[in-house]
Amino acid sequence: MSAFSIDGDLYKAVNELVAAKLGVALALIWAGVIEAFFSQYHAPVLPYRVKITFGTVKLALLAFFLSRCGRKRDRGRACTS
């Protein structure tokens, strides 16, 4: 008897792996956009207060997302967008 049944556990593991890969890819794309168009501008062009506020908002949104992710919803789905 194998550790995974083809009908259930293996497909679930593959789906979760694909979702994780897509999440990492989107995070890398977002980081590239921020580095290319936002991080290179300094005080005369873009005040540091704006950059710090933007980073704080991103951190708060990430913390909120991670605090909610993984919880089962009434519909039986966890952390889908």
C-alpha cells in the first residue's frame, strides 16, 4: 500500500504545490515592480515618509492575510482569492 492514493492525497498535494508556486511567483513579480519603480527614488523625488507609509501598509496587509490564511471558511475553502 502506498502513502498516497492517486484519487485523493496526491492530487491535493499537487494542487497545493501549484498554488504555492503561483503565490511565490506573484510575490517575486510584485517585489520586482516595487524595486524597479519605487525603491530607486529618494528624498527629493519621493519623500521618505511616503516610502515608509507604503511599506507599513504592505506589512499590515501581509500580516492580515497570513493571520486569515489557512482557516476553514463556512464554504469549506481555505484562503482563496
